[in-house]
Amino acid sequence: MKDPKSQGKGGLNAEIQSRIGHQLRAMYDDVVRQGVPDRFAELIRKLDSPPEDAASTPEQTAKNDGRD
């Protein structure tokens, strides 16, 4: 019978888990170093900025929808 201390979830031993962990860290570090593409950064800026018609509240918009 195998030593339960050397087995992780799914039957992976500590060495295999460690190798997977190192590979995942290396992949993650590479992605982080790449940064955010300019088009995504621009999209994020647009989503974070208030809409151009933000001066009117939803209540005002409902009152001024032309159904007076």
C-alpha cells in the first residue's frame, strides 16, 4: 500500500505537485510581465469613466422621454 503522506489530492505525490506548482508560477509570472494590451487598457478607461449623459439621473431621463 502507498504511503498516504506522499499522496495529494487525486493521487499525485509531493514531487509531482511541486513540479506542477513551479510550472504554474512560471506561466503566471510570464503573463503578468506581458502587461495589459493598449486596446484593453483603453476599454477599461472607457468603462471606468462616467457616461457622457451622466448629468441626468434615471428619474430625469424617465420624465424627459417625450411622453409628457
